[in-house]
Amino acid sequence: QAQLVESGGGLVPPGGSLRLSCAASGFPFDNYAIAWFRQAPGKEREEVSCITHRGGSTRYADSVKGRFTISRDSATKMAYLQMNSLNPEDTGIYYCTADHTCRENPRYWGPGTLVTVSS
């Protein structure tokens, strides 16, 4: 049974940093792309970043380019989202997802972790 579990969310002041982690199990990790989505209050869900299987390619939403970095580790079946220079617009629930490609509605979703950027 496929499972994704996020961790690392919390409250951070504007300008701060957080690193989100995603533990994957129950599916062939190396064959799946990993994407991070977020759901902000009152806004549409959006893809923040995606990394292809084996880490060959990455993409980022324009709003986070230059501030966020996605990565993955095949040995530990973990994925990460390093978030720097956070601002209040980054507040939301962040979800780790997995599918064979980077796509709009991935097959597997974690329960999410809340990130709040506030002073």
C-alpha cells in the first residue's frame, strides 16, 4: 500500500526557512516523480515543485523560483522541499505527492503538513 508522510511544517516568521520532508513507502520510489502541492486558505490548490524519477528534471511555480529547492534521496526513499525567504503568501497546507510523471492530479497523496508564515 502506497504511503507518503510529510513532516517539517510549522510556524516561521517572514524571511525564515523551513525544510519539509516526505517519507515514501509501498511503491517503487525510483520510478515515480515526486511533487509538492500546497493549498492556501481561500485559494486554488497549486503545484509548488516537481522532481522527476531519479531526479533528472525539476520544475517550480513562478512564485517560488529561486527560493525553494526540491530534492530526493533514493537510498532512503525521502523527498524534501527546502523553503527559504518565506513570506505570508507561502502559508498553507503542503502535500507530498507521487505519480509516474509530474502531473496535475497525482495518484498518491500524503495527509499534508501545515506551514504558517507570520510574525
